[in-house]
Amino acid sequence: MTDAGVTRDELEEFWDSWLRANREGESRGDWRVLAEWYAEDATYGWMYSPDEHFMAVGRDQIRDWAIGIEMDGLEGWHYDYQATVIDERNAMVVGFWKQRSGILDDAGKEFEILGIGGSWMGVERQRSGPDEGLLKFAWQRDWFDLPSTAHTFLQIIESGKAPETLLKRISGTGLGVPGHYRHDDLPSPVWPPPVEAGKHVREVR
């Protein structure tokens, strides 16, 4: 049993269901189905630059912005998890994924973002409401290699193989896009709320 009252077996089962849902989202070219794995008040964010961050607060924003607007135009892309680390004591999961485009170059090789990408999630049992008793992600923070991402996008564009939907997605950036904030304006901290609060600090002296 974890500090959060979740067993290792439950975490494993929840994570396996998440991986299956990811495959479903990729097959559809629409990741909004993943919204149901988040708590109603969950937060989901990542950094574009020191003063441009993305943050969605609540399941609706996660559905509409994080796995909606931010993923639109990436149909055919796949995010295959290469490794998973489960912290059963604190009910956290870290997944490392490769970001591949589904678009082939002239040599038949798939365009791929070469940097390491990943997601760090906190899992909680819901104590009330329609999801009472179920496990959901309480927060998620992603990281990815932005220079490598920009490089691969440029390669795809220069190859002439970029679909119009991808070109449209790439053009939709900046602080005017829903969920994009300057650091000082973020509605939830870069470090997940319980981590920012020091709940998981364990120092050896």
C-alpha cells in the first residue's frame, strides 16, 4: 500500500489501461479519449521556454486544450512508451516516450524527434463525486527536447511531406493560444502542487 492508499497492483493496472487508451487515441488520430483518465480538477502542463508555459486546469481544459488543440494536426504521430518507472510509495508514475511522426523520408525512414520525452504523473483515488473510488491522474507534467522537436518539424516541412493539418498546427503557437502563459501568470505551478508544497521532500543528512 502506498502513502496515497493505492496498491502497486492497482497502479500497474491503471497504467496498463492508460497505455491501451493511448493506442486507441493514436489509432483515431484524436487523443481526447484520454481525458477520462484525469481527475475533474487535475492539472497538466509543460514548458516551451522559460517564459512560455502550457497549463490546463481541470478535465475540460485537458480535453479541449492539452490533448485537443495542442495535439490537433498530429494525426499519424505516435508516442511509444519505452520505459516506465513506478513510485508506489508516492503513487507517481514516470513514462519515457519516443515521438515519431508516421511520415517517411525519401529513404523510407520515419521522421522522429530524437530527444528524450516523458510524462511525470501523480495518481490519486477519488474520494467523492461520480469517480469516487476510481484512480485518476491528479496532475501531469511533460518534458521534451524543444530544439530537437523544432529541427524535426523543419525537416518534415523542407521534405515537402508535411500535411496541411501539421502546417496549421505548427503555425498556431505563442501566448495567444489557449493554455499558454507567462511563468508568473501560471494557474498551477511548474512543479506539481504537492511537490511544490514540499510533500515529497526526503533529505538525508
